[in-house]
Amino acid sequence: MGDLASSFNSMIGSMMNVVTEVKSTSQRIFESAQALSSTAEEMNASTEEISNTVQSIARGAETQADMVNRTQEITRTLAASTEEIAGKARAAARLASESEEKSKQGAPRPARPSRR
């Protein structure tokens, strides 16, 4: 009977060790799961922040592209206006030259000094 009781006590001690080990392992698994969940939440927040930043950059790029298009249109308009002004300046120079020629042709000639 004593051997049976001793074996029974030994078996209960072994079972207690197994239960204690299972409890300890389950606690570590729980802590790891919590850490993994926390990390996943942080990654989700970071991914969301990155997404917002990318969207903001995309909006900025669209704005810059629109400004480039407007600048090109303004530059084309300015170039056309400059060409028009240059044409008018050439026409004014030509008219001034023609006026000068006509004024020379119509101006009285200075008298020649007499040879006495």
C-alpha cells in the first residue's frame, strides 16, 4: 500500500508539473499574441499614415502639373504678344524711315554759297 501511495503521490506531482508547465506556456503564448496584436495595430496605423501621405503627394503633383500647364499657356500668350509687339515695332520703324525719306525729299535744299 505504501508503494502504491508513493507512486500515486509521484504521479500527482508529475501532473502538477505538467499543469504548471502548460499554464506557463499558455501565459507566454497569450503575451506573445498581445504583442503581435499591438504590433499589427501599429503597422496598420503606419500604413494608414503612409497612405494619407501618398495621397497628399499625389494631390500636390496634380496641382504642380496644373500650374505647369497654366504657365505654358501664359508663356505661349506672352510669346504671341511679344511677336505682335515686335511686328508693330518693325512697322513703326519702317514708317519712321519712310517719313524720314519723304521729309528729306520735301525739305528745301540749303542754298549753295556763291563763288565770287
